[in-house]
Amino acid sequence: MRTFISLLLVLTLALFSLWFQDLFKAPDIISKPKQAHFPDYFMEDFSITSMNPQGHPAYILTAQRMDHFADDDSAELQRPVFEFRGDRDHWKISAQRASITAERDVIHFYDDVQLVRSQSAQDKPMQIETSYLKIDTEQKIAETDRPAQLTSGGLELNTLGMMLDNNSGILKLNAQVRGRYAPMP
């Protein structure tokens, strides 16, 4: 019985000494620095091609420069050009800058964004200008909530927000749509 009491006393002292040690532990003097938002690598004058299941180019992304950031796995592009290659339409999108988030399927275009649809057998050429555009490369959808101007032949439309579904070829104009049509000579 004495050994049991002695063992219990030694264990209690050990627990108290651990508790006191943790209680009076000095705070860390050197804190861990946050990872800074600096590029870990860059590319200049590059092109990326994504293929569809049939082995044809689904889209092509080119830019003057890309800076990749390790802290949030994002990338910033300078003078990007993005080409949707669909069965019906071929769209070329350019801007002053763009950003790609860690999701990789979403690209945000900023400043002087221009969408140009080349002429096809079914459709006339079209140009859309806006200040911001978000593209989902998987869903093949481009959208903006900012003012946009659309021109095609003699048609000129202004809208607040739009969505382009490249799968179906549907262009939805969201709000405050105003238009002017002047027949081509």
C-alpha cells in the first residue's frame, strides 16, 4: 500500500510540474512570418492550349507575361488573349490584364476587355467591349456585371451585364439594354 501511495504522489508531482512548466512558458519571441505575395516563377510570351475529348483545341491562352504566386496559387497575366474554339463560334478575348485563381477553371479579365466573334456561315462578326469579364473555361461561359457595348454589322447595343454561353451560342443581355440599328449600305 505504501508503494501505491508513493507512486501516486510521484505521478501527481510529475503532473503538477508539467502543468507549471506549461503555465510559465515564455511566449514565442519570433513569430512565424506570413508568406508574402511575391511571384515564385514567371513566364514571358507563352501559349497554353487545352484540348477537348476529341483531341481538338478547346481554347488557347497566350500572354506577354504571367507571374505565379505560391501563397494563394494564383497567377496574374499581362496582355492576355484567350480563344474559345467551339463547334459553332470562334471567340477571341483580349484585355490589358487577367488573373487566374487557384480553381484554374476561372479567368478574370480586366481593363479594355474585347470579345470578337469571327464570321461564320451562320453568323456575322461581332465585337463586345467591357471593362471586366469572367470566363469559366469548363462550362464555356463568359459573363460580366459591368456595362458592355456590342456591335455587329449595323447593330449597336449597350447593356449593363451580359452572359455568353459558347455551348449553346446564346448571348443574354442582363439590364438597361439600349440599341441602335443602322442598315449596312
